[in-house]
Amino acid sequence: MKITLVTVGKIKEKFYTDAIAEYTKRLSRYCKLEIVQVADEKTPDKASETEERQIKEREGKRVLAQIKEGAYVIALAIQGEMLSSEQLAGKLERLGIEGQSQLVLVIGGSLGLSEEVLRRADYQLSFSRMTFPHQLMRVILLEQLYRSYRIIQGEPYHK
């Protein structure tokens, strides 16, 4: 399966890039992984709801431009469904069995995802009702993908 992680914004901190590189290397045994970063928008202090919506829409257009037709899209969203690691592994395994060869996971910027991106998503996944920095979310998502593949393969994983 080819997995594309589409993310808004760049990673600046070395500790995040190191962790992302490590999980990318580990995942290479199980899938073909591509990470695509699209530019984020600067959010002014005390931005109005309209300004925030417009920022999300501009970022959303960049995200949607990276999604190929026919791809199964999972958007990370606070309002999405929460799964255990085993349930996520089961979902990935089922997608593979059903013939999905292209999976796109989307992490929005600091304001979240536009309505258009959320509508395009085939599934919305939540890791928590809490908000995490989008840079850290990349590491968490990659770790959970790695854990999912270990579960699917029947390999040991930390519980």
C-alpha cells in the first residue's frame, strides 16, 4: 500500500524531524510512504472567524491539490472517530483487503482543516479530544501507523 501523509506547514524543530525520519525508516519495511508538506498561512493575532475560515480554505485548496482521484482519504479531526491501536490496524488491513492501494492521511495546520477537505475525506480519525501541535501529530501518527503494521504482521509491539 502507498501511504501519503499530506501536512500543512513545515517542521522546524530537529527533534521532530529526527523522530519523523526514524518512523519513516521503520515503515519502509511495510509500505511505501510519502510525506507532502503544503505551505501554511500566517494567522494574525486576534483573527476573526471569517479570517480563520479563509485561511483554512486557502490551506485546504493546497491539501486537495495533493490528493489523487481514487485515493482513500483519512482526515485527522478532533470530531472524528477515536480508535484503539488494534482498531486502526484492523481498518488499515481491511482497506488493503478491499483493494485500496492509495491511502492519504491529512493533518491540518494550527486552525485545523477546511470544510472542503473534511467533505472530501472518506473517514475522519481523532486521536483525542485534546488539541496537539500539528508537528507533534505527525510523529504520533507515524508511530501509530508503524504500530498498526506490527499488529497486522503479528509482530510484538508495546502495549
